[in-house]
Amino acid sequence: MPDEELWTITEVAAHLGVAPASARGQMSRWGVKAAEHRQIPGGRVQALFRADEVREATTRRPGRGARTDRHNKKE
């Protein structure tokens, strides 16, 4: 998709309201993989994530204070 919106980890972090290091971990936990990697000045490689995938994963996350440890348990 040539017109797809790609976000850096800094943009992902801003969307999630967390630090970039936390956003990296969250993307990993949610299974959102980088769409591509680009070399930036200085020789470093920057991961770019599809904005629509990040948004979609965000809508699936449990709400604040959700008891995710209790899923599918019978009492």
C-alpha cells in the first residue's frame, strides 16, 4: 500500500500516552510487527508501524483496571 500511514515508535508512544520504550514492549505483547525498517542518518535503523494496526490493537486492549488474570476461569 503506497499511501498507508506509517508511525515511528515515538508516534506510537504518543498515541498510547506512554514512553517509547514502553510502546516497543506493548507492540511486542500485542503482536504488532513493524511494517518496514528504514535506515536513518547515523546508520541506525528505525522501525515503522502501520498506524491502522496500532489503532486497531489499541481498541482491543482491556480498559484501565481490567482483571485480565480472570479470563476463562470458573469459580
